[in-house]
Amino acid sequence: MDFHILTTGIGIFYLVVLTLLEIVLGIDNIIFISIITDSLVKQDQRKARLLGLSLALIIRLLLLSVVSYIMTLDKTPLFTVYDIKFTAHSLVLLIGGLFLIYKSVGEMHSSVKGSHEEGKKQKKVRLGAVVLQIVAIDFIFSFDSVISAIGMTNDIRHETHGNPFIIIVLAVIISMIIMLIFAKPIADFINARPTIKMIALGFLVTIGVLLIAESFGQHIPKGYIYFAMVYALFVEFLNIRMRKNQKEPEQ
């Protein structure tokens, strides 16, 4: 690995920017993990979050180790349907989008019906099933993360004549550590507020639709989706504050 690149200003700059990008791209992952682990008993929730994010880190590092192969997945069509070329990458996005919509809509249905509480007899099986689902969604999100990171650091080779691989690896590790620290507070915040949880589920459904659109070659900037979610959360925070003020007795 070329550690010399970390002593340059441009190297440090890209490390900071790429770390922030990885955190932003990991928001969907944290929300999914926060919601899906809520169905577990308390002692298993922390274990599932730790396993989920640790596996996400391992998956991304493994994908980085075969990055040259991954970049070809978006270039070689496997088959064509109505003039739409499907590559291995687009198939991963399609399956991931459908899976995300299925799980999010299922969680919405359970929350609306109030049938989330089940017997505790299956808690060991449930933990394994939850971790397996987290691994599946980690794999989908990791593709986007790795490809975005490679695209961002392409210019570093020309500007510093160095290999940006070490920057990408460090950015992934740092972002995962930060997400691991904040996973529990975010999970507690979302799951303690039903309306926030429903907004988060709606966001995941939208991300699923976005992944499906991208699998068909329709590239929609994610910034619009993130802005819409932030705006919806801002409005809900105002509602929470309003309800709190209405309940407080007058002095």
C-alpha cells in the first residue's frame, strides 16, 4: 500500500470527503439495521447491530480487494430486455431494491396492525435470520459505496501519482466505526417514535425504488431523496414539539 499519499494535502482532503460520503451512503444501512433489529429481544439487538455493521465492513473490504473485477460488472451485459441491457451490477441492484421494498412494506404492515410482538421462543432463530438479512442488504449497499469511492478517487492518481486504495480502506474503516458508535442512539430514537419509524420505512421504500430504477439504467440523484427525508423529519420534529407544548400545563 502507498502510505505516502496520506502525507499530502490532497490525500488528507480526499480521506475526509470520502469518509463523510461513506457515512452518508451508510445512513440507509443504519436505518434498515435499526428497524429490523427492533423485533429482537433487547439483549440480542446490540449483538445484531454489532454483527451487522462488522459484516458490512468485512464485505466492503472484500469488495475492495476485487475492485478491478467489480468495475467490469457494470460494463458486460448479461442479457437484454426491450433494449435494456442488464449487467451483473444491475441485477444486484434490482434484487436489492425488491428485497428492501418487501422488508420495509412488511415492517410497515406489522407496525400498522400492531402485530410486531411475537413469542420469545424463536429468539435464537430470529437473531440468525435478522443477521442474514442484514448481510444481504449490506452486500447491496456495499456495491454502491465501493463504486462511488473508486469514482471519487480516480483523480488522485493523476494529481499525486499515488495509489488511492489506502485512502478508500481508511475511509471505509473510519466511517464504519463512527456508524457503530451512533447505531444504538439512532435505533433507540427511531424505534421509540412510531411516526419517525414510519418516515424511515418510507425512506427505505424510496431507496428500494431508486435501486430498481438504477437497475433499468435510470440514474436518479440520491440527493433529492435525502433532502426529502430531512424535510419530512424536520416537519415531524415540529409536530413533536407542538404536541409536547400542548401537553405542558400553563404556568
